[in-house]
Amino acid sequence: METETMTKIKDIESALKLFEEAATKHAEATEQGGGYKTINKNYKLIIAATGFLKEHNQLILLGDFLNHPSVGVRLWAATYLLDIKKDEAAKTLIAIARSGGIHSVNAGTTLSEWKKGNLNL
């Protein structure tokens, strides 16, 4: 799957679009309380997109998603930006953590683990 996806990512624009779509679908499936196949599939797509961006030194472009309407897009973008745009990414995760709901736990845990040095992206 990963190799297949990587060959479909042709450029930075398509990687960003894939990231946005996969993070949105991942969040929606999480909110619906199931669909582990959908969650796992979209997680793999997020990893493929961010891998492509990292390989091309363009993870910084995820900063455009920190104010995205989808909480999933904001959450994943902030997670990958913690080492690049620390203050903005942490602020986004704190806001999500304080908002309540299923994504708040993920945001809080991500921030906590990053502060402990346990987050390896």
C-alpha cells in the first residue's frame, strides 16, 4: 500500500491534497466510533503524504492547515509541525485538547508525549 501510494504522489501539491483528504476522513471515521479499516487506510495515506513532504523538505507547508475547518487536519498538521513550528503547533494542539470530544484526548496525549521526547515522527 505504501509503495503504491508513494508512486501516486507526483508533487508537493498532490501530497498536500492527499494529506488534507486523508486527515479529514480519518477524523470523520474516528468520530463515528468505528470503521477501523477506514481509519487505518487513511492513517497510511497521512504517513505517505508526510513522508513525501519530509523527503522534499516541505513539511513546513502543513502550517497552512493549522486553521483548517477539519479538526483532524489541524490535529495531524500540528503533530507533524511540533519540531518545526513548535509554538504554533503546540497552541493548536492545546486548543483541540481543551475543546472536548474524542480528538481532545489524542491532542493532549500527543502534546504530552512530545514534551517527554517520546514522539518520533
